[in-house]
Amino acid sequence: MAIQFFASDKAGPFISAHRGYSSAAPENTIPALEAALALGAHVAEVDVRLTRDGHLVLMHDRTLNRTTDGSGPVADATLEEVRQLDAGSWFDRKFAGTKVPTLDETLAWSKGRLGFLLELKNYPARDPRFVPEVIACVKRNRASDFVVIAGFDHGTMKEVHELEPSWNLEIITHCRMADWVHEAKAAGSVLISMEPEFAVKPDIDAIHKGGLSALTTLLSLEHGRELFDMGIDFFESDDVQLVRDTLKALGRG
């Protein structure tokens, strides 16, 4: 499944499940991704970090503390140590025993059924093994047509683009840019993720005119109508059901 980017009169907006269907299952786990796929998400935003012994695992936080029964930085743990942890009980007892998945396992599970916006968590500490391992993992799983490499570190996006110029990339932003198109193209990106407060129609029009797409977080049904009117291409949320209900109300469900 090659990821589509532009919503149109006949398709979209597209659904992005933030860390999987993370309001229904533990974030960044296979159950959260399965739930997102079952409800019709087009892509899932997931976060990846590198273990001490050089393996990529799905994990948002710098440490293991919040979403597992372990503690300490992910970067200080081996894959074997991470795999022994319970990544589900913190969310709900019914998910007890859920494991932290590797990126390899995640891509192999999908086989293109669900696309990924793959956020690289390689800062502030920068491990020189990180980017090469991400590229190698995507290649060995033949996943380049259903993975978008994403990050707040636009320099890293540029690095990936120089190594793999045909791959789709996404820049994530903390603020409203003076020139969204220039910022994205300087990093080789085709997709821009912005906070809802920075999504305004003149900027979205400029992004589209520049041949790029826009993603932001959906906050409510009413907010969805505003985003739809301004042409946002991807609606992202922890709550995939909210996005489905919103699209249905907009005549897109």
C-alpha cells in the first residue's frame, strides 16, 4: 500500500492514528496498531528509539518508566532487557504481558496494510547508528512505499533525504513557519505536521500550491469541519473513533 498524501473531492481526509489507537490500547504496541487498522486508519504515527545494542523499538519517551514496568533510559537497555518488560498493564490489566515491539516486527506485521509515519527519536543525544539502522530496517522489510520517515529534527530529515532521495519524509513543527514550503523542501519532505493552533487556511493553501500535504491533530467534530474547509489532508488523533465519526459527519465515512 503506497501512502496517499493529498485529500481530494473524492477521497480523504486520511486518518492518522497517533501512536496507534492509543486511547483504546497501549501506545506504540501491536494491539494499538491492530485496533487502528480495524477501525480504518490509513496510517499510524509511531515513535522509534535505539537500544544500547543497536535495535530499533517503538517507544515515545526517553525512558521506560511511563509505559512499561521497567525504568531508566531506553538507550541504556539491551533489546533482551526491553523485551522482558510489560508494556500493557499500565494502560489496562487486559493488556498485561504486551511487549514493546521492534520496528522490524512492526513492519513485518503490517505488510503494507497500515502505513506508518515513523518519528525518529534521535535527539538530543545523537547515536550515529540511528539513521543507518532505520534505513536498513525499512529496506529489509521492503517498506519504503508504506513508511514516511518523520521528525522534529529537520537536519536529520535532510540527511535521510540525501541518502534515500525517493523516500517520503515528514517534518514536524513546534511553531508556525514563516515559509512552510521552503522549510519542508529544504529537508526533502512532502508532508508537514503542525499543531492545530498553527493550521490556518492561507498557510494550507500555500502548502498545497507548493505540492505538499498537511497534517494536524483533530480536537472535536466542530474542529473537524474547520480543518476540512481549509483542506487539511490528514486528521490525526489518539481516538480513531473520533476521526471516523467526524469523517462520517462530513460525508466521508
